[in-house]
Amino acid sequence: MKKTTHEQTKIHNMRLILRTIYGNSTISRADVARITKLTPTTVSDLTEGLIADGLVAEVGFGVSIGGKPPTLLSVPSDARIAVGIDLGDSELRGSLINLRGETLYSASLPGNLKGDEAVNQVIALIDLLLEHVDRKVFLGIGLGSPGLVSLEDGVVRRAVKYQWQEVPLKAILQQKYSVPVAIANDSHVAALAEYIYGIDPNEENLVLLKVGEGISAGLILSGKIFAGDGSGAGEIGHVSVEPNGQPCRCGHIGCLETVASLRALAQMTREVFSEVNGMSNDAILDRLVRELEEGNPESIQIARRAGEYLGLAVANIVGLLNIHKIVLAGPISTLGDVLTESIVASMQEKALDTLSRQTQILVSKLGTNIVQIGAAALVQQTTLGLF
Ligand SMILES: [Zn+2]
């Protein structure tokens, strides 16, 4: 029992030292000791272990304050590489991601399979990626899945897209690859990516609104993913906003997804411009983005309408949580200022003035890899305690 406690303390201190070095681009052992309040001997001993593992490197000398100059330590960006998988897109996409959230290599496979075949497709994608990584620095596998995902046991409770119900994806992959595996909802890991690598990182609270084929939000509260009691926090796409609206694929009427998702937007565009019939939703979105840049009034109207409904969702989030930072991600966020201005106007109309004035609506700069970056960050967080 005593031995376990000693081992736990050692791991805790090692993570603390690693996190401190990671958070400073370069730092001396003495400064690590000062910041962590650990003894210089403990810092020296544990740092030796981190250097032997390749997680920390000596990178030169600092300024001497009398005596010999201190050796500076750093965490090399490529010290560990994680696989990050995005299961929430129309394609199954994966990347090799380093410890600074940089994408080193990407691959994709068709994402239209269901059930066990979809699980096998995930394995095929991981195999593809692993051909390009040195096993010595391979950290683990992170996945962002649509639907309800239990963070603790890594079971996908329900993902309609793949017809998955109670699929123990974490256990399946851990058994196959013998590395750490972490899995969470795709919007939740996107929020984690934004928290660590996004605009003004490390702000304690944020809401990430992911608008693509579906609409859902990821919440970071006090620096941690808030998944909700039943892993369904942020599932706002199926809240009805139009009592007399269109039927939704979930069986209800007038859900937010029926008026502001990529599917809804593409449908609205087809009704206005007959020439886009037959084009994919992604192609229609590209066209809308171009037309908005040219100032086409009908396209502006389509984007504004989606923005009004998203603003209603944001007003509810702001009223409930009073979180100042709301970040848009996903394909629809590429619609630019017309969309964000419309969201802001609609939010201001529907939420309490004092609250909406404090709220910033931003567009993520992490691009289409945001879920993959967040999934990799989840592994970095759970295995190395970097954030
Ligand atoms: Zn619905």
C-alpha cells in the first residue's frame, strides 16, 4: 500500500515537472523547482528520467546570475506523436499530431460504413497512419466521435451515423494496439483543442459551437471538458426552434439542425438557385462563401437566416452559463462576417443586454483538423498530464 502511494507521488511530481517545462518554452531546473515548490534534488532526479524517456531535452544555457550558467530544459515538439481521429465528418479523417498540436501527416477513408464495418474502417485508418510514425515516439490514439460517448470507459453509447450502440471502442483499440486510447464526443474534443491551441488559449471557460452536418456544442469549464451527467452536454442541434417547422431526422419538428446546419443551408440554397441541384452540400457551401464575398444579396439572406437561429441558440447558452467566449467551428463557420454579425445581432436581441455585451463570438482558426487536434490533445492530457 505504502509503495503504491510513493509511486503515485512520483508520477504526480513527474507530471508537474513535465507540465511546467512544457508551459515555458525553455526553463532551468532551479526555476522548475521554484515554480513547482519541489526540492532541487527531486526536480533533478525526475528530470533525468524525463530526459532518458526523450520527453525533455537540454537545449542550451541561460543567463548566469553568478557562477556557471544554468542548463535550459525544453519539451521537444515531436517528443511524442499521437493519432487523432475525427469520426464526425462525412469522411473518416485522421492525423499524426505532435505535442504542440501541429499536424504532421493526414489520411482519410470513406466514412459511409455502419456497425462493425465502421469499426474495421477506423482500424484501417489507424493502420494507414501508423505506417508513418516511429513506434518509439508513438503516444496513443485519440478519437472524437459523434453521439453520446462515455469519457470514463470509452464506450460509444449511441452514434446514429454509424448505427453504433454500446460499442466499447476504447477497449477494442487498446487490445489491438496496446497503447493508451482516449475517446470523447467530437464537439467536446474540438472545444479542448480550442482551449489548448486556439484563440487566447488557457482561458478557463469556453463554449465551442460546431456547425456542420449536425450542430452541437462543446463546453470547457475550469479548463476541463464538461460532458454532462449522461455524456450529452451540448447536444443543442435537436432543440426545437421552429414549432411549425420541418420534420427533423430525430423525429421532432423544427430542430435547430433543420434551419442552421450545413444540410439545411444547402437545402435553402437549392430552393433559391436551381443550378446547384445535384451538387454536394460541401460544394454548395463553397459556392455560398464565394457569393458572399461578391455581395450576392440572396446568399447574404441565406447566411443571415442561419445566423439568426444560431444566435437564438447562443442567447440560450449565454443566459444559462454567462461564458464570455463562444467560438464557432465546423464548415458553416467559413461563411465569415455575414454569419457572425447576424449571430451577434440575434443574440443581442434575445439575451439580457448586460450578458450579451460581455460575450464575444469568435471563429476558430484551427480549421478542418480541429477534432483531430482535440482528440490527440485528449491523449496528451490523459497520458502525460500536459494541460
Ligand atoms: Zn432533431
